[in-house]
Amino acid sequence: MGAMSRPFPEVPSYVALARSGELQERAQRARAALAACRLCPRGCGVNRLADERGRCGVGRQAVVSSAFPHLGEEDCLRGWRGSGTIFFSGCNLRCVFCQNDDISHDARAGAAVTAEELAGLMLELQAAGCHNINWVTPSHVAPQLLEGLARAAERGLRLPIVYNSSGYDDVETLRWFEGVVDIYLPDFKFWEPAVAERLAQAPDYPEVARAALKEMHRQVGDLVVDEQGLARRGLLVRHLVMPQQLAGTRALAEWLRREISPHTCLNLMAQYHPAGRVATAQGAQLYPELTRPITAAEYRQAQDDARAAGLRGWEVRGRRRAVV
């Protein structure tokens, strides 16, 4: 059980949007929104067209930290040739334990790219044999992604698009990606507002993420893989299991089954370790409960919580498993 398998057309739907001109029109509308940026729930209102910077730290151009075939993603994404990941610098969250702190909290960590350059990166990953294009931390650069994708589609890009986000996404911004994104890969980090405020400066995170996941699922449905086991469309939720069950796994799993789908694929990630601010002496004093990896018992509890919630499909350390 879990992800369904069926044949899929070779050409993603964004190709038709590009041919009709709709993708380019969406890119134009999105670009205009940068003049008073409210792309994400922070709603900073800065003029990014004039290169002003808000909470994410990124101005007019997207900043790319790295782009490469990633072999460390879930099996259905990495396949045997890798997921074509493009890591974007900057982030609208401020997770104190961020494992990519050097790029997410420093928007200068990388190279600013034009739409043509971004299109070129996507085409290079396609030429390298990657199975998909994986936008990592895309929420704050939605217009730039649409601009780049429109050019890449015109130049022959034909890979599925993966939107790999923190879950802190604005629903109106997500609607620009309907028919564009094939696979949504959001995190769901925290169930409790107080935890989200303390650890990410975002007390509205749970409410925002729930609305975002509903919109993502409305667009793409449950995860579907092709005959080779590669994801072609749908929603796959990541959830980092944290010490002392701070992430609220049980409540999340119950909500996913009830409000999204009993077939929701959930990757219960076990790789939490002290990083980012928590890894500093001051951070260790402020967040003592986060200064250790999770225990085997904590991970087993998260697994039990997913089973008890009745989810029929989930991901464990990248491998699809059935819950019985």
C-alpha cells in the first residue's frame, strides 16, 4: 500500500502551459508581486524589484547555493541517476536547529542568477540524466522559479518538477504553481504554535502549513509512482522526529489521515542532530532539550503514532513501507 503505481505521459503539464503562453503570463504576474512582496506568510511588503530585502534576505534575483544530482533523497525521487536538486539560499523561517544554517540564514551564500541562468541549470541537470528537477527552499523565490521554468520549457526541459519546501507557504503563491509542480515535498515541522514560535519564530507555522498542505494535495493528489518506482505526481510529506516528541508526530499523523488522505505518504525522518544555533554554546543553554540526537525509543514512538493514526502509506528513511 502507500504510493500508487501507473503509467504516466512523458511530458509534464507545464510544457502545455508554456506553449499556450500561460506560464509566461503567470511569471509576469508573480514578478509584479515582488514590488510589495507578500509571497510568503511573513508579508514583509518590501520592494524586491528594487532589490530590497525582507525576512528571507533575497532581493530581485534568486540565489543558488548549489545544483547537482542528489542521491540522498527518497528512493522514489533519487532513483538511480539522482534528483536534480537546486538549493536556494535564504529562507523565511528561522529554525534554531537548521541543518543548512549556512545557506538558509545567509542569503549571500551562493550566486545570484538570472532567469536564463536558472533555466540553464535545470537543463544541465536534465542533460546529466536526473529524474526530476528538485527546487529546495523555493517559497521566497516563486516568481524567479516561474521565470526560469518558462525559459527552460521553451528550451526543451521535460522533467517533473519537485517543490521541496519547509511547509511555510502562502496559499495564494502556491496557486501560481497549479499545473506547474508535479510533486509537492513539504516539511511539517511543528504541530504546536508555542513550539513553532520558540524554535522558528513563527507561531502561525502549524496553521499556515495545514492550509498549504491542503492546497498542495488539492493540486496533485496522493503520491503516484510509475512502473519503475519513480514519483511522477502527488504529495509526499516530510516530518523530522525531534527529541521529547516536540514536533507533535501523533497529532500530525491523525490530521493527515483525517484532512488530507489516509493514503498520504509520510517520511518519518530520524536524522535530527544538534545543528545551527543549537550547536553553539549559547544555543545549548537556551535549548537544552535539543542538544542530543533522538533516541531509538523516540523514533519507535513516532512510528507507533503513525500506525495508530491509521495512515496506510508512509516513508521510513527514504524507503516506502506499508502500515498494517
